[in-house]
Amino acid sequence: MFIAIPLTIWFIDISNRRGKAILTERHERGAMLVEAPILNEEVRAHNYQMFKLQCEEMTPPLSVNEAKALSSIDRASSTYTGPI
């Protein structure tokens, strides 16, 4: 009993420190600072590609310009879900 309590406290302390170290390491590996214009361009390019794929998956398939020309009511009643 006298050994179990200190061992439990030690284990919890080690686990907490190791968990924080893993999260810090994961953040440092995944985080990258970029200039705002570069990030903006990357996000826009990604969003455009996803929008284009969604337009092609619609029934019937639409071009990007056709999807942009849809009215709000038409967009709401179709399978269209992308941003305009």
C-alpha cells in the first residue's frame, strides 16, 4: 500500500509529461509559418479544386460557371453544396 501510492503518483506525473512532449512534438512537426498571401493562394486553389469536383459530381454535371450562375433557390433544391 505504501509503495502503490508513490508509484501511482510517479506514473501519472511521467504520463502527463510524456503526453505534453508528444503534443509539442506533433505541433512542431505539423506547424509551418507562411506569409499570408501564400497561404491565401493555397487555400483558394484548394477550394477551387474541391468546388470543381463538386460541380462535376452534381446531377447533371455542371461547369464551374454554370454552378455559379444558379440562383439561391436552385442551389438549395439541388445537390449543390459548394461555396460561390
